[in-house]
Amino acid sequence: MRNRKGGFTLIELMVTLLIIGLTFGLAIPGFQGMMARNRITTETNNLVAALQLARSEASTRGGTVSIQAINGSTANDDFGSGFCVIADNPGNCTGAIRTFANIAAGTRIDSSENVTSIQFDSMGALANTGSATRALDICVDGYPGRRVLINLIGRGKIHRARTPANATTDPSC
């Protein structure tokens, strides 16, 4: 009787490694896209939460409450260094009601009006805008972003890029 030892042949091992490599090669780009879309969704939700908090605090306090960019000097990324909700007029985030830290790497939040603060009055409506709405675009390079359009009564609505494009509601990324 012949004594046969169990195991894999070199060809079986190479075929298995090839299949694993092809699987990873196909899965990784899809995973990266999923991660980018999740970053956009997370940052959009944080921004909308900040808007709702600022409106609520303005109504509760009976005065102005602002969303202030921590460092709004970066071109095309006004709120990308993070932002805070602060009572009274904007300035810096000292004594903030809540601070939203730096956003995920590769993600930008840009104001289409190049503003670094958004103010709400005691009724929860936009203040100091000259009867204009505000729009903030959340972008990750290479992926369709989101636009949060804040109307005059202070409500934010989320818009995705559409075909055909709409300059008012489509993000500029």
C-alpha cells in the first residue's frame, strides 16, 4: 500500500491565490467609493445637526446664535477645519455651545457665498443675509457631493447632483 500525505499542490495554491487576488482587485475600488459616500453622508448629517442646534438655541435664548467656521480662510473649504455653534455674533469658537471637529481627510465643506458664519435670529430664521439663502457644499474629489441649501426661515434641505444640472440646488463639486 502506498502511503499518501495530504496537502496542496503548488498549482492548487497558485490558483487559490489568483482567485483571492482577483476578488480583492474587484472589491477595493467599490469599498473606496463606499467610504467616500459615507464620509459625505456623515459630514452632511453633522452640518444639518449643527443647523438644527443653532436654530433651536436661537429660539430658546431669544437672541442670535451662529455657526462659525473654526478657520475659514481656506479657499474652497470654508468650514473644512471644523465649525462651532456659538451664542451671539460670530467671532471665534471660545465658549461654543458645541464644536464640530475637523472633518474627514479629503472632504471639503464650502460656502457658495464665501461666508464663514451663518447666523440665526431669535425666531430661528437666517439673519444678516440681505434676504438671501445660504448654500454649503460637501465634497469629496471624484464623487458627487451634496448641497445643504438653507432657506430664509432657517431650514436646511439636502440636495444631490442631478442630470440635467440645476445651478441652485446642485453642489459645485
